[in-house]
Amino acid sequence: MKANNVIKTIFLVCILVLGLCSFNTITESKTFKCMIQMKNYTGEGAYVVISLIKDGKYVETLYVQGDDDEWYSDITEWWNFYGKKRTDIDAITGATISGGNRTISILSIDENKIDAGYRIRFESAVEDQEYYKDDIEFELTSENIKNKVEGKGFIRYIRLLPQ
């Protein structure tokens, strides 16, 4: 009789665990090579922040180009959202980008964000020069991610290449 109760209990626990797991959705990430070509300008290297935006609000920081946190507050909009509240920024991976140079980084974006009303924003700032809140900003669609996108500030253009 006890063995029968143990089997029933194990069976019920298995059903419960499977039921709970079925409510968790697994989101696949898609990786992109992101090539940023800078305009020719003089001065220090540019800090570039790449963010995911929805309805005009920050959702996620995808990448920060520039590793000296002393200057993050110069990227005003992003800093107001991200920097004041979070002390550990895990999207930082590289030095600033000088005028005329280019860099390639890897971005990871959840597939459920593509064609779902999200936008990608590239902000740029250079020490003792201007800050461009939306140097580049475009809707994250399957079609748009295939295009070369021109910048308005320090960025000449970007390209995203699906991997």
C-alpha cells in the first residue's frame, strides 16, 4: 500500500513540474554582427550606446562602446534611464571609436522583439562636443535589419548582419 502511495505521489509531482514548465516560454535570441562606420571628425573617440526601445521607453541596453564610466553621463537620455539606477552595466565591451574608424560588435536580440514594434537606437557622444540622442534610430523589422542605415551625428552609417 505504501509503495502505491509513493508511486502516486511521484506521478503527481511529475505532472505538477511539467505543468509549471509549460508556462515558461523559451525565447530564442538572434545574433547580429553590427558594423559602425564613424564620420571623419577631430577630437576624442565617440561613446556609442545601442538600446532597444519600445513606445519611446528604454527596454534594454544591447551594447556600450566605451569603457570609461566617467563619461557615461554625457549620453544623457540613456544615463537618465540606465546609469543612475544600475551600477553594473554588462553590455560594455570596447573602447571608444575615433573619427573615420569602424568597429564590429556582436548584438544579441530576442527574436520575439523583431517585427513587434521595437526600435533600435544608437546614441553617440564625444567629449567636449555634441551628443546625439538618436544618431540612428529605426524600427526593428525583418526588412530594416537588412539595410544600411545612415547616421545624423558622429556615425556615418551602420549595418546589421544576421549570423
